[in-house]
Amino acid sequence: MNLGFIGLGIMGAPMCGRLLAAGHTVYVHTRSQVPPALLDAGARPCASAAAVASNAEVIFMMVPDTPDVEAVLFGNYGVAQGLSANKTVVDMSSISPIATKEFARRINDLGCDYLDAPVSGGEVGAKSASLTIMVGGPEAAFQRVLPLLQLMGQNITLIGGNGDGQTAKVANQMIVALNLAAVSEALVFASKAGADPAKVREALMGGFAASRILEVHGERMIKRTFAPGFRIDLHQKDLNLALQNAKALSVALPGTANAAQLMQTCAANGWGQLDHSAIVKALELMAAHAVTT
């Protein structure tokens, strides 16, 4: 197929690479330079998002935030200007469920389908094509695009209509943030009490406290490997989406609010570009103690 991919950052580049490796022609556009590895694999750079849309049957987007998606879709030389009837736009970014419904309506008015398909699994999942993909949109469009999504992920679920995929992703980010905070508290506590946090983590991995967060990000916290992955400022954005939507729904999210404040502490100290496992640094600051082995 002739495909499009807009946004070739930490996540987008390896996802696009999977489409190229499967033999598809992929037209690409990104804010910075197209990674050389994608050019070597046959990616076809375009000067604008509109040019990508005019060449592709299915257009994928992977950009940071709601305003970025809106600009890519409807800004000058945006996707909407390059669309013709019966194309499909797939937004794999993590953005507002409410805004997603409006974006979908505007794309539908152009005679095209729209799927919101945010992902979980981080850079590791993108590189290994093991992403979890949460989809919102019409069943027929989902079925058409499913073979392409299967090139990038393994656990792929149609949640419901447009916006429901984004709602599921917000819920995912809440759970991940609370788990990161819990692992951080436990390791700071264990370390300041004089126990070896690496041995504590090893022991906990064999019990009921075991989790993917403890396994992967607990190790990051101990080894101080905070190169992103998934940046604190992006996770902070997702938690703000949760809190904004919770306010509209009259839902209390006390744990999410606490995790958001820990990430805000990190951002205030200049750590927003670090991996979200660096949330431990906020707890270390309050404890006046860094996790050490």
C-alpha cells in the first residue's frame, strides 16, 4: 500500500520502520530530519503533511500533544488539505478524547475515516513491534487498518467509537504513573532504611508486588538510567488530560493528582526531559536521600 507517517521521533521512527520492512511505500514528514535509517529503507520524504496525505491511502500520525495533532491535521499545508474521499487517518498520538471526537467529525466531513489508536509500550515496544494499541472508531475502518497495526503491535483492541481509544490510553497512563510512584516510594524507603534496593527489587519480583514497572523501571531507578524512553513532560501531559476530563465528569482522582504533583516537582527541577522513571528523583528530593546500592 501507499502509506503516510507523520512524526518520526522516539516512537514514530521505529513504527514507521516496521511498515517499510513489510514492503509498503511510506511517505513521511517530520519536524526535524528524517532518520537516515528510514531513508535507507526507502521512506519518501514530503515537504508537508498535505503532501503525505495526497500520496497515501492511510495516514498515520505520532506527535506529542493535542495542539500538535490539530496543527498537523488542519494547519497550513495540513493533512486535511491533501485528503480525498475514502482515505483513512490514524492518530497514534496520546491526546484529549474530547478533542479527538471533534477532529474525527471534521475528517469524516471530508469523506474519510478517522481512527484514534494511541499506544502503550514505550520505545522498547515500538522497536520490538510489541505495542499495545487502543483503538476508537468505526469497525469497518478498524478491520481495514488492522493488518497494518499488527506490524507495529500485538495487543490491539477496538474499544469503541472515536475518542474511546484515547480514553483507554488516559486510563493506562494513570495506572502507569501510580505504579511508578509506588515503586519509587518503596525503593527510596528501602534504600534509606539501609537495605540494598537491588536485592529488595529482586525479592519483590518473586511476590505479589511484581509488575512490569518494578521490573523495567525499578531497574532504571537503581541504575540511574534515565535517558528517555517516555519523557516526564509527556507523561505529565497525559495526567493533565486525566485530571481535566475527570473534572468534566465529576470524578475524583486523588492518586493521579498526587502522581501529577510528583512529576511537576521533577519538571520544576529541570528533569522534564528525563524518562518517567525519574519520578523517583522527586521522592529522593523529599527524603534527602538518593536510591543507592
